[in-house]
Amino acid sequence: MEQEAPQPHCEDAFVDVRGARVHYLHAGTGKPVVLIHGLVGCSENWRKNISALAANASVYAIDLVNLGKSPRAGEPDARLSTTANRIVAVMNALNLAEADVIAHSHGGAVALMLAAMHPKRVRRLILFAPANPFSRSSDVMVRIYSTRWGRALAWMLPYLPAPIQRIALGPMYGGTDRVDDRCLREIVAGLRNPAALRHVLCVIHSWYNEMIKLKVAIRRAKRTPILLVWGARDCTVSLGSGIKLNRKLRASQLIVIPGCGHAVFEEKPEESNGLMLEWLGRDWLPAPRHKKLRPSSSATTLTSRTTPVQRLSRETLS
């Protein structure tokens, strides 16, 4: 783990949307950037990235409903479309006409649905190992936790000894030794909240149906400039699915970080921050309606046809 950088002052605030209170962290000024965490995450997951992003942008790190510090909102609704619409409602409440969106894992699936449903609200996407319909890596986990015995195990996990929890999270971070103590505490604390755990189990129960919907929806996100960042040792969402997703999203670029697992932005924050700032600083030509996206001449390496597999050496994939 890299040393954590000093953090800027963050506004700790709430906004009321769609009958729920949503917590968010805000820092910086400039063009808005919205950060969306993963399934068992929270806004604090971005603590190593907010400072760098806030130097040039107005950053909003959201706690999704039923997770993080967002108060619990009754029965969870696991649909990607519902979560995407709630993010739009948050943007409306914050007077954000559009934003760059950065997301991780299941939050990446939400961001893809958001771009598909509300393309005018999303300028660009940066997705760290987004959950997607082409990955089969989590099938065993989804099947286990969709059963009665699996759900019982889920309720036990937050109370098991820390070494066992660290082993369980090892594949997510590319190795047990890479699991940061603070990250472990945050995840366990979140899962000890009954409403949060019910929400997570609801998402898992509807996983396959939602991935089918997402597979159809991403066709409408082809025009959105998207940076895909994957850890070469990701065991949660397969790198192979990232390559396929890159091919489907014609305005995307895939970058693979050697030695990292599922949470690249936490494992290598300095490198991740550099990638994000470079991507957000690029100029884009508007895509003509009803035509394939054609990036400007200075950004020809962004198309999925020219970059994905060519940049993946055997050393990177080992």
C-alpha cells in the first residue's frame, strides 16, 4: 500500500432526494466530478484520491442509499436503473447539470447505466474494474450468497476473526498482504449494519437479471468517452471481461496496472490519480448524432480498436 496523502478539507453534508437522505463528501472547485463507490464500499474509499482531483475540480463523493453514512431507506431496491436515477436526483439537488463520473466495481455498473439512461448528464466516465455482463469471476460468490445457507454465512462474516476476514478480502486487493487495515475496518463496519447487509444481499440476489439489463443498456453508452482501469490480478471482475467491454465501448481505453487487484485506486493511488487527471484534462470533439464516435486526432489511441490488447504484455498479465 502506498502512503496516504494529506487530505483537503471536505464538506460533510447530506441532501434529500426521492424520500431518502444521501450523504456526500465535497471538496474543491471547478467542473463537477461525481465519485461512486462499490457494493460494500462508501465515500471514504476515495480518501486517497479526493485531494488530487479537488485541485482542479469540484468533487462529490456519494454514499449510496443504505450504505456508508446515508441513512437507511426501508426495503432496498437493487435495480441499477433506480440507483442511476437517484444519482441524477442528487445532481439535480446540487445543481449539477452534468459531471464527469468516476466509479468502482458495482458502482461502475451503476455509472454505465447512468450514462446509458442520461447521456446528457455524463461528460466522461472513469471506471475501475466495473461489474459487467461479460465477467464470470463472481458467479460462485453470487450463487453461494443467493442461497439460504449463503445468506446465513453473510450475516456471520462481519463477526469472524480479523485474519479470516483478511483472507476473504485478499483476492479483492491482489493478495492478503495488500489488505489495508483501514479498508478492512470500513468494510466490516458497513456489513455489521443490518440495513446495509440486506441491501448487499438484495443486489446479489438480482445480479444476473441486472447484468442482462446492463448488457442491453451499454449499447447506448458507446458515444461516452470511457477510461477503463483494471488490476492485472483482479479476481473479482475478470480482466478478460474488461477487454471485451473495451471492444464494445468504442470510445473507451483500457489500461491495466500490473500487480494490482480489484481496488487499483486504493492500492496505487498516486498512479491512479495521474491517470484520472490526464483523462479528465483531455479535450474531446462532440460526437455527431447517429454516427460512431470519432475522437480528435490527438486522441486516436482512445478507440477500443487500437489500444486494448496491444497494450497487454505477458508480463502485465502474469
